[in-house]
Amino acid sequence: MASYSLLPFNFRQLKDDSVLISNLSNIYHILPNQNDLKKLINNISDLDPESIKILERKLFISTTDDFEAKVQLTTSSFTKNIHKDLSSPRLIMIVPTLRCDHHCTYCQVSRVNQDVDGFDLPLSSIPSLIDFIRKIESPPYKIEFQGGEPLLAFEFIKEFYKQMQEAVFVDEFSFVIATSLSLINEDILMWCVGKNINFSTSIDAGKKAHNRHRKLITKDSFERTQKNIQRVDNKLGKGKIGTVTTVTHDGLSGFDELVDTHLALGLSEMFVRPVSSYGFAIPKQAKDITIDEFMAFYKKLIYRIMEENKKGIHIIEHFLFIHFKRLINAKDGMYVDLMAPAGYAKNSMLIDYTGNVFGSDEARMVYRKHGFEDLIIGNINEKNQVLDTTFSENMLVNSFNFDVPGCADCVYQGSCGSDPIYHLQEFGEPIGNKSNSRFCQLHKSVFDFVFELLKDDSNKSVMEGWL
Amino acid sequence: MNSPLRQDLFYNDSLKDIFGPVQILKRKDSDLGSMLPKIYINSIVDCGVDVVQFNDEMINQWTTHGDIGYADGKGKIRVALSQSANANTLLVTERCDNLCLFCSQPPRNVNDEILFAYAAQSIIAFNSKKVIGISGGEPLLTPNYIINFFTILNQFENKTPLHILSNGRAFSRKKFANDFHELNKERFVMVGVPLYGTTSKVHDRLVNSHGAWSETIAGLINAGNAGIEIELRIIPTQYNFSEISSIIELAASCFNHIASISIMNLEQTGWAKRNWSELYVEPESYQDELVKSCQMSKRFGIDISLFNYPLCHIPHEIHHHAKKSISDWKNVYTDTCDSCILKSNCGGFFSSVKDKWTHPEERIL
Amino acid sequence: MEGAEKLILHYSKSSISELALRKALYWITDSSAWSLNDLGDLWEVLFEVDDADKKIKYKFERLLNDYVLREILDRHTNDLKQAIVRKSLKDLSI
């Protein structure tokens, strides 16, 4: 009779009394009930042979002979997982202007009006900017233009592209322009043809929600967005636009309409998240929806999306998808908000309109509201730039989540992140109290939901088909 | 069955006193160095005094100028490296520390260090940009031999890419793994390492060597960390067909530098023949597991290929993973295959199959 | 407090450790005020609840059960976990 030993694992009871377990290799398995969990912990041989076989294969238990090798395997995979987040190439964000033609009530960047001076990056800063990027990162360069409204600085973007192309190979960089699309015109579209440029725009749940939040002067923002999406599709082909949907109280009943809108516009890439607490959004809106309310909306949305996929219509919701990918150690499992360790400036870098360099998009918003100088790690206009990384190292040390109260025992530890900047803002220190952390509650709920979906093979096929 | 597609063994009286590797030339060629002795086949002009020169239609037909052959001293010559072959492999030793139940080259405990020297000379003389396979026995059995081998290749600045078959156990020593990687910085090398189970129980049984699994695991970890590119090989048998996808999940989660994964249908050669009924399992019996395994390709971003599976024996949805791969000197097709529309994409059957075990299905017409 | 009751629970020290109690209580903080009192042989846990919220006992005891199980699990595997994590961080710093 073989004798088995346990390798370290975490567990969580799911809603239907089954028990989810995960190990340091971030491999998951579902035990049918609490009894099996007790057997696993107290006397492995009490389990049925088929379960023992599977638990051996998935590195939860080991025979004496295999123990040393299985510990080596676990260590190797644990290292690999941390290294993945530690070494992923940064997203480079550039804010060419803080000016904007919209007045959104939940703007997160404290935008300014379009006719104001002094809120743009000058064209003359482009050479230092490119030098800086090439110094801190290696190709392929993922560059995202944020604002304000980046299309108000279209001349800057054009010039930046031109100089970038001279400095590196054209297939070594890609652009994403985050925009409302309200300023799309023929010139811009013509210029984009044949270039590796995508757009990211927001579509909110429900026309009224969209219009109420994004108060454009002419009050018909939604209809204009629809029209402009069609223009981009016609000129540049489908698949060039990704959408982001921020859910607030007004949008909570609009899940079907949200999907209908995407389908009608021929959009296949969605990304849905609850409103967060940066920039203008606090204090009113952030507490505006609870995570429970968001999840009720979100589940209905996802079930609708599953239905569409099963009918043969290809539409992906990326928030769910990234959680799924992280649970299965998939290749493209990188998501800036779900990283652990999550060093400041480790996963993204933002250069704003002043030339100041921040370690994340959220940090520049926090700086503009609260002025923490520590958040600035440099300025591209200063020669011989040496990045001040002390803040980053402090954050990094506090952002491993395997040793932290609230996270150490969590079954999703290997898949989740730590988001120290969020916790810094909410709690004044990077770890925070996970028991009332929206971050924790949100991601735990979504991970739970993924397993709920996976119980049904047809949902599993849909998500695997997205890979 | 029809005969295999390419011939590689020849006889000619003129070769009676020639032993070891030679370079086969069709004309005088001053570009080729003097690494190996030369033999001139079917040359129009006289290539000089004291050279081995003769006409032989068979050899001429099946070889190209610059190919390498090994002569046995009794008139026979086997073409070892040929530009017209779709795969070139050199045997560097017959010794091995495993005793796989399906070994296609059963080990012999002989002192055959000379084979490494022949291989190095041949590779340098052949000077190809196409991959050459290195196999055995266990090529990495004696670390010094392989290190010496690479050192010689480096001395002559040879950059021929190499694909080395190994059980991976030698890499359980970290220093060797690192040295191996260091010596090949200027050369593309991939090591094909078989892993047959997620536990020692299955793997050690199949390779018939206690402790093999643990060493192979340690070896794969060290090799991956050293930066050595690995092609992981899995052979489904009656003992392990239900855990193929588990092996892949384990490898993808735990090892670095897994360049590709090959699932290889058992070939009826060597020891596999006598153990056939104990080992062989028809692809139809585990086709779900095969499909599940192939799906892991998208999940982990690793190429997964099926080798030696005639298309008529695997589900349609994984046909694109099947590679037409068998070395051309083993390819054969049955008469039934002539009416199959997929024939040109299919690897066919092994010549070793000898009319058993083929059961070609009627294909879509 | 209008309508507020105190829910009082007792646990024998020989079967439940203080740490398991505190870990379970960590997750209750959001839903209810609590206090933990040492009564010699027993632990006393006190919750401030509304009349309707007897769910808190169920939620708390499920958490507590889990943490007691985790203590057993940790006895088996915690040393190994620390060793793996240490080795891993060491490998990463190369």
C-alpha cells in the first residue's frame, strides 16, 4: 500500500458545497465535498483511487519515491509564475494632452477644456521621449495614448509615429489610442491605414447612462460614437476597436442592450468593469455600486454573451477572459491590475503632459488629486535621467501576496494580484485590509464565477475557443 | 507494401578497403576542406592519381555532391548525411542508461567513442545549414564526449543546427546543463527529451530503469533554466495514454524553454516488436485525450504535434496538428491510400509495419 | 442600540486556538462588530447583530471550521511551503 504525502495547498468552499483547491503551481482541482477535503488533509489513502491518481498528476500529493522531484517541480512552477509577472514588458502610456472635448461626471483624470493652454506635451519633447522608452524597455513596444482626448493632439501622435519609425523597425511597436472617437475624421482615418494602430473607446451600459455620464456639449455622444465606429470599420476594417465599459448605478439594467449595441456595431471585443474610485469618481460614484450589485449585472451580461457565442457569434468579454486565463496559467495572462508582485513602474509606465514619469495610470490621477511627490519617478526633460526606484522597491516588497494576511490562505493567490496603489489610496498602506477591500471582493467574485461557468461544458468550450 | 522512398545502402568493389566516413563527390572541388577522405563517383574527368574514383549508377542516382557516407571496409557504404534526405541523423553511441520497452536502437555496451569523432568530422565536412539529428543510445551518457564534440565543432566554427535526442538525465547535474548551453551559444541546438508520465511509477516502468523519472525531471528543470531549447516527447502506450494531457499540463507549468511538444505514435521496431501487445494502444481508444492534449497548444502557447499518426486514425479536428514527418527512408503507403484525398498531407505508415496494424480507413473521396 | 442583540458563542481552548478565531474574525469585521474574550478554559466571542442576522453564526462557524482545518494542513505542509518560497525567491534574485 503506497504512502502519500501532501504538498502545500489552499482551499475554498464553493457555493454548491464542492471544495476548490489550488497549489503553489497554481493548478486547480475541485473536490466533490468537505468530506474529501478532510480525507485529503487527515488520511489521503481514504480517498478513492481515481481521485488519488488525479491529485498525484496535479501535484497535490506524492508518493515517497517521487517526493523530491515533485517539490522541485512545485518550486520551479512557483518561480515561473512570479517571474512571469515580474518580467512582463511594460505598457507605455503617453498623455499628449489633458484637454478634452467631453465633461464626464466620472472622469478619472481631472481633464481640462479644449481651449486651455499649458496642458500639452510639446512636439520638441518627442526625441527625449523616444530615447527614454528605448532605455527602459525592449521591443515590442506597446504604446497607449491616453488623455484628456488624445485626438486633440493628433499632430503630436503623427510626429511621434514618424520619429518612432525612424528609431526602430516598424513592426517593433504598436499604438493604441484611447479616445471617445468624437473627433474622428477623414484625415485621421487615412493616416491610420496600414499602420499597427488600434482604438480603445468606451461604450457604457445604456444610451441614457452613456449620455448622462459623458456630457458632451451637444448631448448626443452615444449616437456620434456609433456613427464613428462604423466609419472606422469601413475605412480600417473590423477588429480595430476595443471597448471599455464602466458600470455605474444607471447602467445596472442595461446588460442586454450593451451586448445588442456591440453586436449591432460589429464589435467583438468587450471589457466590462465596475466604476473605480480614482479621479473625479469619488466620493459619490465609487460607493455608488457595490460589488454585489455589479456581479448581479455582470453575471447576466456574461450569460447573454455565452448564449451568443453558442449561436456562433464571436464576442469576447475580456475582464472575464483574463480571469480565466490566469486560472489556467495561459500564455497571455498579463493584466496590469492583477499582478503580484506588482512593483510600481514594473508593469507600466506613464509619461504625462508635463514630462513627468509615473509608474501607472492610477498614480498620475492620484498625484493630480493629492500631490504625492513620491509617485513621480523622473522627468523626460531632464538629461541623464536616472529613475528613482526606491518607492518602487518598497512597493514591490509589500506586493508579494503569498505571505500577506488575507491573501496567504486564499485559493486564488497564484492567479490574483495585489494592486498596491489601490490599497495605498484606500487604506494608506499597500496591503490594506482585504476583508473590506473592493479589489479583493471583486476579483474573488469573478474567479468564483469562472468556476461556476466551467461546471457547464458548453461554457468551457466557449472560453477555450477564445484562446 | 510498396518499398520505402529513398535508398541509402550500397555496395561497390572499389570501396573494399575504405573504412569510416568519406565525402562523396561528383567532381573535383577545391572549396571542400580536407576533413574527410574523398571518393569520386561518376566524374566526367579524371580527378587525379591515387584517388578513389569509380562509376556506380545506383550511388550516383541516390547521392548529391558533398554527401557523407560511412564505409565498412568490405565494400558497403551507407549514406549518413545527404542533401537530398528530408532528415539527416547521426548515431553517436549505442550505450544507454535506460532500457525502454520500445527502444528502437537497443543498447550495446561497447566502447564506441569513435562514433563521436566520425560525427564531428562528418558535420564539419558536410557543412550544412539544415538541422542534423544526433541520436544513440544516449548521446549525453558520457558528459566529456559530448563536450569534446561541441568543442571540436566550435574550433572549426561549424554552425550547423543540431537536434539531439536524449533522456535528459545528464542534465540533472546543473553544471553540465550550464556548460552545454555555454558551448552552443553560436549554434541552434534543440534537445528532444521524452517524458512518459507524471509519476515515476509509469515512466520508470516504460524506460525500465529505477530512478529515471526523478533524474529526467531534475534534468528538464535544469536544462530549461540554463536556456536549452527542449522538444518534449510523449509516446502513448497502454500504461500512460490516459495522462497525456496531464503530462503536458505539468511540463507547461513547471519547465522553461519548452519549444514544442511531440506526441508520437509507437513504431514497431526494435524492442517494441516483442512488447507490442503489452504496449500498443490504438489511437481510437484515446482520441478524446488526444484532442484534449492538442487544445493545450492554444492555452500554453506551445506547438503540439502528432507524429506517426495516419490521418485516417485520428479525429478530424486535430488533423492540423499531425505532421508528415517520418523520415523518407521509412515512408510507405498502402494501395488503399492511393484513393485517399489526404494522401499528400499524410505521413503514411512505417515500412516496419509490414502489412500488420495498418487498417487504413476509406477516406473521403 | 435599538434592535441590536449580542450573539455570544463559546469555544473550548483545547479544540480551537486563538489564531484560528482571529483569522475567522478578520473576515467578519465588515459585517459586524465583535470582541474576543479570554475566560480561562474558554474563548468567548461576542457579536453585535440585528435581530434578523442569525446568519452571522453560520458564516462565522464555517470560517472557523475552515481555519481549524487549515491549522492541521499547516502542520503537515507549512515548513515545506516556506522552504519552497525561500528557494524560489533565492532563484529569482540571480
